[in-house]
Amino acid sequence: MNDTILLTGGTGFVGMELIARLLEREPGPDVVLAVRGEGQAGADARLREVLRRLYDAPPAAARRLRAVPADLTAPELGLSDADRRDLAACVTHVVHCAATISFTQSLAEARETNVEGTRRVLELARALPRLQRVVHVSTAFVAGRTEGHFHETDLDVGQRFRNTYERTKAEAEHVVAGSGLPAVVVRPSIVVGESDSGWTTAFNVVYWPLQAFARGLLGEVSADPDGVVDLVPVDRVADLLLAATFDPGAAGTLHAVAGEHALRVRDLAAQASATLKRPPPDLRAPQGPGDDAIGSVLAPYFDVRVTFDDRRAAALRPPAAEAFAGLVSTIVDYAQAARWGKRPLTRQAARARIAASR
Ligand SMILES: NC(=O)c1ccc[n+]([C@@H]2O[C@H](COP(=O)([O-])OP(=O)(O)OC[C@H]3O[C@@H](n4cnc5c(N)ncnc54)[C@H](OP(=O)(O)O)[C@@H]3O)[C@@H](O)[C@H]2O)c1
């Protein structure tokens, strides 16, 4: 019987890249997307929307995909008894990618999705007789405001958190660690577009200051020039998710990060300046927590003092140095072609565009 992946978060940026990569595997697994939607018809509509965002013409392998309606915040994920029985009969791997990634939710709201939602996914996983592996997508920013080096084995290091997102993702990791399930945790840093095509569906975090800079709105930025900007292309994250799911040697926590390839704020400014042919912005050290200059509003992660160790992830899947070189210019090029999200291309079209330019 074929492997079957149950994937949460398949309608999101990281989840979509993973779906595309799972469909590229031949022979590949069946994939069941647990998505928010009104009943089966709503779930099917969400699946069609995912395919529309990925492809101009979906591949034949898309027949390996189906969707079930589910909500992290509902008791027992809101799954019907029939869907539960069906999942128990076939699911071999669970990839839990869904989360609220808002930095501004109340602690109670963020906990309901990120902590209790994870608990519900793990309860479901425990009831799957064919289960081989659970992969939990966390964030490297469970490190919070740690300064220095944060290891894949670190979790509680006395850190303070910037927001409820970081806090609840760290709490969710404790739930995973206490579950006793065969779980692998993957912690991406700041996920950006593909390293070759630049394709993304999410124009947030680092895209905000880049877009403002492209429009000439960012002459002065409140940011520490030595701050670390760890950008990881989504294809590297997907590589590690696939390894975490299928590789017998995958265990513990893996950092999906730039690591030694991480930029400093001054490098990001210089590369953006060269790409956009604008004079570099004036980098001004933040004046403190009350500093609400444009840079700190647009770029909540420009005060980072932590570097991420990724030795375990690199041993499992060595990162390609070229995936990080030129990344800023690649993601800016795609963002401009997609008008910063106003006219997105499908992943297929973005990849064809880059293939044609070579
Ligand atoms: N993007 C980054 O820079 C980054 C960095 C580090 C870690 N991560 C982690 O990577 C994972 C995916 O992030 P992303 O960037 O792909 O985020 P995203 O694009 O916002 O996608 C979030 C996904 O979670 C789903 N979701 C949210 N609340 C849900 C609920 N109550 N029930 C069911 N599904 C729900 C969303 O479904 P809807 O379509 O219905 O909203 C969507 O599919 C998250 O765990 C995140 O913490 C992301």
C-alpha cells in the first residue's frame, strides 16, 4: 500500500511548496490535505485553489491529492467520523505545517491554534495504526531574543520572546517533545521565495522593507547594521521537510536556516541597493523599545542577535551554498515581476520564466 501523508497547512506558503515537491516524487505518496473549509465541498474548493496557485496546468500526479475539512481550533480537529476512519486506514506520515503566523494575536488566540491545535494533531496521529513519523514545523525564532549561537538541541535557554507567535511555537515544541510519538521538528528561520525562481506566495516580513525601499520610501532604517538576517529559501525548507518525513536517519530537531550563510542587516541593505539601483538606506541603531521609526515597524526582525546552528540538518541534507548567494536579488526580481503580490505568478510560471531567461 502506498504511503499517505496527512498535511496540515497545505494552503499556506510552505505547505504549497511541499505539495509541489511531493507531487514531483515518482513514485510518490498520496497526500491528504487537512484544510479549513465548509464541509467536503469547501475542502475540495480549497484544494482547487492550491492547484491554481501552483500550476497553470496541474500535473497528472495531482490525482494523488485530496482534501478533508479540518480546523486546528475545533474539538478533534472538526473531523467527521468517516474521515477519521479513512485517515486511520491509510495515513503513514503526518506533517503538521499549519499555524497562525500573526505577530499580533493575543496569547489566548495564538495558543488555541499553535499549542492546542498541535495537541489535537498529535492526538489524531496517536490513533493512526500505520503511523511511521510525525513532522512538526516550528520556527527557529523559538530562540526569542537569545543572543549568540542557538543550537538544534536548544529550546529553553531563558529567552524572552518578541511576540505571542514565538512563545506559542516554543510551547508547541514542548507538547511535541512530551508526546512520545516518532516526531521530527523542523525549524525554519525567515522563509523567502525559491532560490532559483524566487517564487513565493507570502510578501511579508523581509518583503515589507524591500518593497518600501524599492519605492523609495526607505531612506532611513531603524536597524542594527550588525543584526542577523537569516533568510532561508522555501526550497531548502521543503528539502528538509522531505528528509524529516522519509529519511530513516532523521531525528530530533533540524534547523532549516541560512546558518553560516546568514546576512547581516548591512549586507541586506547593500544587496538590495545593488539590485534596485538605489543608494543604500541610512542604517540607524534603534533607540530602544519605544522606537517606532519606519524600519522597526516594517521589519520586526531587524534586531536579531542570534545565529542558528544547523549541523544536524546539514549532515542530513548538505545545503547548497549557491542557494544563498544572490538570494536577495532573486527574491526581489520575482517580487517585482509579481508586483509585490498584486499579480502573482503560479509556481509553474515562475519556474518557466527563470528557465527561459537562462
Ligand atoms: N513563513 C515563514 O517565514 C516561517 C518561518 C518559520 C516558521 N514558519 C512555520 O512554517 C509553517 C507554515 O507557515 P507559512 O509561512 O506557510 O504560513 P501561512 O502561509 O500563513 O500558512 C499557514 C497555514 O496554516 C493554516 N491554518 C491556520 N490556522 C488554521 C486552523 N485554525 N485550522 C487549520 N489550518 C489553519 C492556514 O490555513 P488557511 O489557508 O485556512 O488560513 C495555512 O494553510 C508554520 O508552522 C510557521 O510557524 C514559517
